[in-house]
Amino acid sequence: MLLEHLLLSVNPHYSLKYLEKKLAEYHEESDTTDLLETFSTYCECFFSKQKAAEKLHLHRNTLAYRLAKVEERFNISIENFEEVISFYLVLLMKKLGVSGGKKQEQ
């Protein structure tokens, strides 16, 4: 809950805005939901591809394929911790209804 509280009070920097924009661009693609779920699960499994594949009931090659699609589509590197955590925070902010550091009216 501490992370969620911090996200509600933080003003995101340019790179978060860039990632939010990229996320909005691909929102309508048919596989975006699966890709984002895969990416989030990978992060929540402490970046363990094996654990993420097990949790999602996927073959590890399918997980690797989806993560490669995330890298390509959202222009991030799974090997770059800062990029990965920034994108994960954008997804978490969207889930919480936060944009620009403020809770969105629903």
C-alpha cells in the first residue's frame, strides 16, 4: 500500500508521460491486454521468467515471445531495470486511476 500511496502523490517526469502516450497508442490492439498482463506478472514475480510463466500457465517460450513484443511495441528493454520499473509504474498508475500524479475522476 505504501507504493500506491506514493504514486498518488508523485508528479511523473517526462519518461512516464512518454510511456503513458505509448500505452494509449496501442490500447486498441487485440493482444495489448495479454501483453500487459504478461509484463505485469513478470515484474510481480521479481523478474523471474520461470515463475511468471508458471503463474500465467504459459510455456516459457510463449512468455519470452510476449515480453519481446512488449519491448518492441513500447520501446523498452526488459534488460534495463529503470525502463522496466518505469513502465510497470505507469501500468500501476493506470490501474489506480492516476495520471500526472493525480487521481482521475471516474
